[in-house]
Amino acid sequence: MDKSRAKIGSIEEEISGENFWKDKEKANSTLKELKRLKRSIGPFMGLSAELNEIKELLAITEAEDRSSLAHLKEEMQKLKKDLDRLEFRSLLDKEEDVLNAIVSINAGAGGTESCDWVGILFRMYSKWADKKKYTVQRIDYLPGEEAGIKNVTFIIKGEFAYGYLKSENGVHRLVRISPFDANKRRHTSFASVDIAPEIDENIKIDVKEADLRIDTYRAGGKGGQHVNVTDSAVRITHIPTGLVAQCQNERSQYKNKRTAMKILKSRLYEMELEKKKAELVKQHEEKKSIEWGSQIRSYVLHPYSMVKDHRTSCETSGAQGVLNGDLDSFMDAYLRYEKER
């Protein structure tokens, strides 16, 4: 805290200098750093002031004044809740954590079962976003042949959306009695969830036009059949990495191309983040298949109710609550797990 305060003071002194704006790029970067520091320690300073005020009131409160003591106890409990929330937020300390999140969900082993599982996960993340007062923008959607969704891409927009959702990156496994099985047998389904930060104007990603293959096609599927009868959907492939981004959400081919390009750049940015963590080769060239043994989390609805994260060992018996968007305990456990690593 003291180091951050000292850093803020140093930056504010630099800003007041007459030569500060001579290098606009550096100046903007410095202002961004100042904003980040103030955002990180400002709430802590506010809670510290509240705590000192409660201490002062407690020191002058008579032991017989039970009404005042009860009020101070309520204030302390409220302060503790605020501190717990702030401690959780402090785990989101990476530059990219504050950004929107691009979420892609793809069906894995399990056929129609997995397509239905993708639909359930899409609903789960949409419910979670609603609880956070975030917005969801669907970008691409391919329905399953019989039911559910084969794959879907959407953007969850809100402050720290990526920081929260990066915990969801990986294979998710569902065990339940199949609604598609006349014999009511238990089935296991898999789906992969890929998360990337939506880059903003402050993050520059250079992409050579020669490295791109751009295909247009007619939008289809639920919703798509009403979008247009022309080749408005766009698919962009980054040839050096094999990364693909596509969009069929708009009637305009230009708008779809612009959105697909932004998604592609965001995925390239995420890849650079993985490089920094020295895990790019492992994740990109040796990526596990969407099936047994590769899941990060299991959701069991039969013969008992349980959701367990295999990385953090965080688990709950409230599976229906999780599927209705109660994901914060898993996100908190993952962020602490990453911090310890």
C-alpha cells in the first residue's frame, strides 16, 4: 500500500512537469498507470478510513450503551463484507483483466448430448452475466443437428469480465440421465470453453494482410436464416497460427468482417499472454481433446448433485445453482490458486 501511494505521488509530480505532454504516447501510458494505481488502492484507503472512524466511536462508547454497540457491530460486519469483496477484486491485477471477454463454447465427445450441454453452458454464462449487470452479445452460432448448439461465440461486456471468466477456460464435463435416451440411462457429455480478452484501442496487434484468408458464406441456422440471403457471414483464418474467427450476426458483410477481425486480434493477443506464461507450446500444440481425462470441471446431476473443479478442488452440492450462474466461488478459488502458483 505504502509503495503504491509513493508511486502515485511520483507520477502526479511527473504529470505536473512542463515537459510531460511532449511525448504523447508516453504521457497517455503514464496516465493509464496512474488510473490503475488509484483504482487499486483507492477502495482500500476508503475502507481504512471507515475502520478508523469505527475505532474512534468505539473508544468513546460506554459499555452500557448497547444500542450504539449494536450499531457499531453492524457497521463492522458490513465493513468485513466490503473488505472480502475488495480482496477478491485485488486478485484481478493483470492489465488485461479489466477487459470484456470473448467466449467460445464447442461441443465435444457425446453427439447430441454434448450439443445440449453447450446450450446449458451458454445459458449458465448468460445468467452469470445478468447477475453481474453485464451484457451479452452473440457473435456466431451453429445449432446442433438434432438439438442444442454445436458451437457458439459471444462477448460478455463489463468491467473485469475477462478477469473473472479466465477461470472457465478448458473442458467441462456433464454427467446426467439423458433426456434424449428413452431408456433413461446415464450419459457423460463434454464441451470446451475458450476465453479471450476483447482488446481495446490501447492494445496494438499487428496482423499482415498476407497472413489472412477471408471467406464469405451465407448465414444459416437459428437466427441466421433471417439475417440475410446473401453471403454476409465472414470467416477469417490466420494462416501462421491456424486461428479462426467468424461472425454472422449482422446483415452487413463489412460489419461482420470488422467484428471477426477484432475477435481474431483478441485471440492472437491471448496467445501472446500464454507465451508469457511459458505455456503456449503445451496449450497450442498439445491441446487435450474434448473428452475423458481432460476436463477442468465436472458437473454431476445423477446419481448425486455435485460440481467440482479439478484444479482447485472447490466443490458444491448445489449443481442447479451453479447452472443458474452461481460461479463466483469457483472463480474466487481459481484466482487464489493462480496467485499461489
